[in-house]
Amino acid sequence: MLPSTTDRVSDQTADAVNQRIEAEYQARIAHYADHPDQIPTRLQELDHEWDIERAIEANAATLALTGVALGVTLDRRWLVLPALVTGFLLQHALQGWCPPVPILRRMGFRTATEIERERHALKALRGDFSGVAQAPDRAAAALRAVGA
């Protein structure tokens, strides 16, 4: 059975690393609760934060293209590199693990879900969700609150 999309990377990450990422997230939210004037800047930073999927895709593409270039120009044996990379990319898509995952997670790369949790917590602190339940058009108010 395949893991869920939202949990597959964290399920394959060491508990200590997941706990550190969670603790850093909670500390940031506590900080911005005391400094709400800094929330817009942090939201902009989150817009530019690379999630682990983007980092893996960039890494895999770089290695695969390098392997193809070396295979074409130097020695066909270099074509093993893109074959390995694409195999690991498939493994990551299915299981949430491939060789760079533990390294990238220790470096602090988060999943898109983890980044969005922080974004929504900041928006809640800013008050974006207040009034949604009382709005005449609750669906439209909810979509505005989440930035849709």
C-alpha cells in the first residue's frame, strides 16, 4: 500500500528530524504571535521557500542531464547515472524516500504541507479567518481568507 501524499516524506524521515522541524515551526509561530507586524514579510518568505519536492526535482534533473551529457560526449557508461536517478525519483514518488531525502530534511527542507501549515497559522494570527463564519457568503469569505 502506498503512503499518503501528505505524509510520505515525514513518514520516511527520522523522528528526531521531524521533531526539530516541528519545534522550529512552533517557535516561529510563537515569535510572530508577539510580532504581528512581521507576518507579511514572513508570508513573502514562505512564497519563495523551496519545498523538498522542488529540491529533489532540481537535484534529479541536474544529475540526469549531467549523466546524459557525459554519456554522449565521454563514455556511454555515464548513462547509468540518469537511469539510477530516474529510478530513485520513481521510488520517491511512490514511497517518499530516495537517497537525498535524509540529507535535505536534515538541512531543513520541509514538505509543501509543512510550509502551508505555517502559512495558515500566520494568517490565523493576522486575523484572516475572523468573520468567515459570520459572512453572508461563507464560501467566498473562506476562499478570500486562504488567498484563493
